[in-house]
Amino acid sequence: MKEMIFRKFQGTALLGAVFLLLLPAIAGALVPFRACCLLASEGSPTGSNENNQSKVLVVMMFDQHCTLWCGRVRPLMKELAEEFGQKVLIDEVDASRGKEKEAEEKCKQLGILGYFKDIESVPVVLLFDGKRKLLKELNGPKSKEFYRSAIEKAVK
């Protein structure tokens, strides 16, 4: 009888440990989209420059708590920013709670204020033409090749 109780406890403990390991990923996937804050990537210019207003703009929206899916897309966007260089403006938007004012100001500078309020989930990559018309909305994580292809089509 003692051995049976011990085995049940071990199974419960193991299940609890697995749940605790998965909790951050589950919570990150379920965090509701509340607000956006565009944070310029390291070394990337903001949209205030007139030359940048004519470039294709790629904006990746993420949440700090979305470590699983957003954590896959953010490094890809940084790599693509290096690859495309000055041809395309690539930035990221922090959609975490408490960033509403910063988000509105930055999105206004980039000319996309009307779009960011409609985003319901993260990660999402938005592609805009030089006049800030939305060309494509890519929801969820994709491969680097998929993003590269979409950006190349937008540049043409």
C-alpha cells in the first residue's frame, strides 16, 4: 500500500514539474494584446527621416512575455535587417502592457498609427509600402526564408 501511494505521488510530482516548466510558454501564448510600443532595433533609424518614409517598412510586434513564439521571430528580424541594410526599414514593436503612450508616439512617427490598434495577437509582422499602406500581415512565427521572400516582393 505504501509503495502504491508513493508511486502516485511521484507521478503527480512529475506532472506538476512538467506543468511548471511549460507555464511560461503557455502564459506567453495567452497574453492578450493590449498596447504597442515601437522600439527601434539597435542601430536602425526611426521613421522621422523623410528618406525612411519612402522605404518599405517591416514592423514586428511582440510581447515581452511571449518567449516561445516571439522569441523565435525577433532574432530572424534582426538578421534580415542586417541583410537588407538600407533598402528596408525593419523595426520591432513591444506589445507589452503599459506601453500605450510610447507606442502611439512611435507609431505616429512611422505613419502606422491607424494599424497598430487593430492587432489582436503576437507575434505579427506587418509589411508597409513607402506610403505606409499595409501590404501584408504575417501572423505567427514563420521561417526566415518566408519573411525574406515577403520582404523582397514588397521591395519590388
